[in-house]
Amino acid sequence: MIKDDLVKQIAARFDLSLNFTGKILQTFLDELITGLVSDGHIELRRFGVFGIKHQAHRIITLPSGKKITRPACLVVTFAPSPTVKKKLNPPPPPKPRHPNAGETPTETPKQGCAPRGPGAGNQRGVHKNLMAPWFQRPPAATTNKPLRQTRSRSLVSLLFRATLSRGIAVLDLTPRRR
């Protein structure tokens, strides 16, 4: 958007002539410049803050290798208000808690049943379903125990079975089946 577009939009919105609207806008911009020169700070609520910052001189190296000295100068800075920031960067929509939160599982493995068929288990006899992610486990309604207790017991038994199969002597703390 350029200044003429802004003048046309303001003139159409308030039913003013283009010449009068242009004079108003130019007067506003001139007062902004005068305020920056005199005070070094202009605050426009719900829009932002204009300020002046001093930059020291520095040596600039061009791609050709030639060095140029840039003298010290004052530059205008702008810090947008939170209102402007929110309009420029709206908050993203909330993400689902789990990767497959909106989907329904197609097939739920039965709790406590060993997989059957060729290649169903590994060589050490550890149940593959014990290593499945949390969202692939069956809901708590299909078991007699609460889901948290079922998970922790199965992970503990998995840990001890794996260590026993490697020949490491440990105390077997797996729960006994009745």
C-alpha cells in the first residue's frame, strides 16, 4: 500500500475530498517527524512506538573486497503494540494431544494374549504388544484392572523377563498369576 491508496481509502470512508484528505495525512506525517526530531519518542496507543536509535560508524566490506566507512547516524525504530502483533500473527489452532487423537483404531489387540503366526514374537519370547505406544493400547474397560496398573505391571514384567533371558541374575519381582 502506498500513500495515495491510504488517502483514497480514508476519503471514501469519511466522504471527504482527496485533496483535503491528502493534506490531513501529510500534516499527520509531518507532525510525526517533528515529534521524533524534538522528543525522540512517539507513542501511538494500540499501534506502536516510534523511537530514535544511535548507530555508531562502522566499516563495511563489499563483495569486491573494497572497504567503505559508514558514518554514525540516527535511525528510526518501531515497536508494534500487542494489538498489532496479534493481528499480524494470530495464534495457531490447538494441536491434538496424541498423533492419532481424531482417529479410531481399526483393530485393537487383546490384552494378555500372545500374538500367533509366523514372526509374531521375537526370539526371546517378549510380547510385542507390551512395547506398543500408549494410544494403541486397548481401553481400560476391556480389562479387569485399571489401565495405569496394567501398564506398569506389564512394563515391569517385560524388564525382568528381558534381563533374565540375557543370563543376568536378578530378583524376579513380576506379579504372580492366581
